[in-house]
Amino acid sequence: MDLDTETVFLEDDEELIELQEEEHRVKLEEEELIAIEGELRTKIETEKNEIDRLQQEITELQYLRQDSDLEEYSSTSDSSSDEDEDEEDLQEILNDLLEDNESLEVSI
């Protein structure tokens, strides 16, 4: 072999070594990206589960709040009718007292 041919082989070998090193780097990067993909998929699944849990909690709270509002309305309505009855009773007592007072005034 002459010197020119030997030089060409050395350049080809160097280029081959560089390509093999780059291939190795790319494979490492691919493995790293695959690992990151797995982590991200796991995070996404965890976040979806958390969203479902929070939506369920919101639904339960809305139900409890609605239930509480109904109880409050019911007790307000009950107390309102109790107040009406009390007011009627007081009005009746007042009327009786006014009548008694009139009859006392007339007798004096």
C-alpha cells in the first residue's frame, strides 16, 4: 500500500469512529428520553386520578351544601310559620286586653 491509500483508510477509520461515538450518544439520549416519557406518563396518570378525586370531592361538597341549604330553608320556613303563630297569639292577647280595658273603663 502506498501512503495515499493508507491516509484514506485512516480518514475512513476516524470517520467511522466518530459516527460510532455519535451513534452511542444518540442511543443514550434516546434511552434518557424514553425514561423521561415513562415518568411523564406516570405523572399524567397521577394528575388525572387527582382530578377525578377532586371532582368527586366537589360533587360531594355541592351535595352537602345543597342538603344544608334545604335544611336551612326548611328551618327558616318552620321558624317563620312559628313566628306567624306567635304573632297571631300576641295579637289575640292584645285584643283581649283591649276589650278588658274598655269594659273596665265603661264600668268606672
